[in-house]
Amino acid sequence: MNNLIHELKFALYATKKNIQNNTELRTSFIMNVVGMAINNCSLIIIWVYFVKSVGVIGGWAALDIIALQGFTAVTFGITFSAFFGVVHLPEYISSGAFDRFLLSPKNLIVRVATAKFRSSAVGDIVFGLICLGIYAVAIHANVYQILFTSILILAGSMVFFAMALIIHGVGFFFVDGGVVARGIFELFFTPALFHGGAFQGVMRFVFTFIVPSLAIGTLPVESVRDFSVEKLLLVTILTIVWFLISLKAFAWSVRHYESANFMTFGN
């Protein structure tokens, strides 16, 4: 338990230092945040007009789309800001830079994840929280729905991080792991941005249990909207399962790592 607390403190410290480094150029940081938040508005505009054109699908109205974009933006923002190092994992592996993480006394996953910070992802967090705030006001959310939302943000972020760790871990097995990881990541993330009512039957099963895309957006929205404890428990179970799988998968992948050190002798 003490070791876990120590690692969490280190993760918070590393995140704090990353934020301080990125905010040294304050204007650039603010522009990145604001620019990303504005950019995300395009997704809402597209889907809201889609719903207005075709009507309600699977019980999903335009307001639900706003909540969907809110959940996905926040979970994306948390993972790609504080834990952006995971995305660079294939680069670390192919360049041999992964060696320095192996030599660190800190937890390997924490050390890798907090090695990089993406300032524009903070804009995703801000945008997502605004969307969720609008949704909460529009549906007159009660205390329990707000509590549901908080739990689901945490759970969704853990699922997102777990999948990012698994996906970018392909760098241990492919020479050009970054390209492969980007393709697989799109397969995971794209369905999370789509109209939740479009996933029914087999497709809903696949993107819930095989590829947990709906766990970061669609299921959280339905859980809060319908005040569904069952769906909250489902997301919680998916979170625990996929997080444990990601830890096992990463540990197994590391055992297959071979240093790609590029040290050469000069002339």
C-alpha cells in the first residue's frame, strides 16, 4: 500500500513538472488549449445536425451527443495530457530510449506514461467538462447523476489508458510500431465518437466486450441519462478487467524487449 501511494505521488509530481514546463510559454499553451476546444466543437455540430436530420436513433437525442462528446473528450484529454508518454512508447522502443526507463527505480508504467505531456489535450478536458456541464444543467441532473458522472469519468479514463498501453505496446513486436499502433488506435477510438444509438446487436457486443470503445462514451451517457446502476457496474467491471489485462500485457511485452541502442563510434 505504501509503495502504491509513493508511485501515485511520483505520478502527480511528474505531471506537475510537465505542466510547469509547458506553461513557461504561456501564450502558446493557452492557444493550444483554446484551439483544441474550438476544434472539438465541429464534432458536436456535425452530429447534432445529423440527429436533427434523421431523428432520434436508438433513444439518442441531440443532447445525448453533447454528453457523448463530453465523456470522450475528458477521457481522451486526461490520457493524452498527463500520460502522453504511453503514445511515444513505440518511439522509445525503436530508438533504444526505453533502456533508461528500465534503469529507473520508479514503477516502469508510471515512468513511461508521465515522460511526456501534451498541452493541447488540456483543451479536450476543458471542452469535455463544458459539454458535461451543459448536459447536467439541461437534464436537471441530481446529486446521484453527478456522482455517476464523476465515477464514469474516472472509469472511462482508466479504460482509455489501458487500451492506449496495450495498443502502443505493439512497438515491442513491430519495427514500425508507431504506424501499426495508430491504425489500431483508430479502430478503438473512432466508434467512441459515433452516435451511440447506431450500435445495436452484434456491433454493440463487439465494441463493448471485444473492443471496449463504448465504455468511454456511449455506456456512460446511457448510465447517467437512464440512471442505470447496471450500466455503471458494467463499465466498472470492464474497467477492472481491461486495466488488469493491460498490466499483464505490458509485463509480458517487456520480457520480449531487446535494446535497440544506436551508440556508434565516431570518426
